[in-house]
Amino acid sequence: MSSRRSALEDTFYGNCAALYDLVATAPGIRAWRERTVETLSLSPGDTVVEMGCGTGANLPALRRAVGPAGTVIGIDLVRGMLEQAQKRVDRYGWENVHLIQGDATSPPVESVDALVSTFVVGMLSDPGEAVRTWMQLVDSGGRVTLLNAARTNRLVARPLNLPCRLFVRFTAPGYYLCPASPVKRLEARWADASEALFEGTVAHTDERLGGGFITLASGEVV
């Protein structure tokens, strides 16, 4: 990803952090996040890291899963997102939830029990390589779970694929007038990420949520 493109995304997501948080914590979306955390099979006392934690929408579910004796680490590149996430941490007084500004493709952590990333791999220039890097951080027996958006494959919901494409185009910084399809790029990057995940793990979970518009993939590191 070019530095110019990174600066554009930082500005876009930083300015929209408060609005993004409202959408990210809506009731229906919250259910997807709960299911995502469930696939990690976390136990009290575990350490879990989230790559691209955004405004911290997953933090409540992650913290409940590991309990007060566990550790939750959230990593994000955009300061505005982390500031919003820190408000959530401060509000609940979570002393075992730590936020770090950093690049998910070269994460500043090592040796964790589980790793999760939601709505992030579609923004990475080489998502397959990023996922392979992430799997190296997770101890044997731990799980890696990815969540992302896509066009639905369910017949009854397919008429909604057009508004889905428009939504992705107008919420992807730099792609408003681009002739290329952002949603196709998103799906291609998801394919790379999930392929890398399934090649490097066992005991896979492969699900569609939200009427088929949300893809979830999980695997156990060996």
C-alpha cells in the first residue's frame, strides 16, 4: 500500500471514527461480532490480539471471553480509531485491555493464544502474506478468525448486491470515481486471506452471516 494511499485512508477513517463506531456496534452487527469471538474458543486467562481493532467494537466480547485474568491487545494504524477505542476502555475501566498504534502487516506482538481481524483483510495489499504472518504469532492449538464483507451468494438476497456494491464504493477512500470494482477487489483479497488461513490451519469454520453478506473463516494453528 502506498504512503499516499495510507494517508488518505488514515484521514478518512480518522474523521469518521465516531460515525463508524455507531454502525459497528449496531445490534445486528454486534451479533456477528459475538459469533466471531465465539469461534476463537477463548478461555479465561488467555491473551488475544485483534489486528485492526478500529473503534474497539469487538473489545467487550473479547474481554468477556478472557476474563479479568486474560489480556486483550488491540492494534490499529489510525490514531482517530484508537482514540475512540480508548474511550471505551476508559469507560469500563478495563486494565487488561491494551491499545497499540501499529501496522497489522508487521504487528508489534508475539506469542498469543488467539488472533482475530474483522473487516480488515480487504484493505491490505497482500492479505495472504499478512494472514501467514499472523498465524506465526499464535501458539499451537490457538485459533485465528477473520470476518469480512462480500456480495451475498443467497438467491433471495441477491437483489441487494447492487446497493452492497454502491456502499463499498462510497465507503472505500479513493475509489468513488475509480472504474475498477472495489467490491471485486474486496472479494479477491478475502479469497487470498481465507486460502492462506485454511492452508495453515485445521478444524476450520467457514460461515456466511447477515444474509450472506458477511463471510467468517476460522482455523486452529497446529
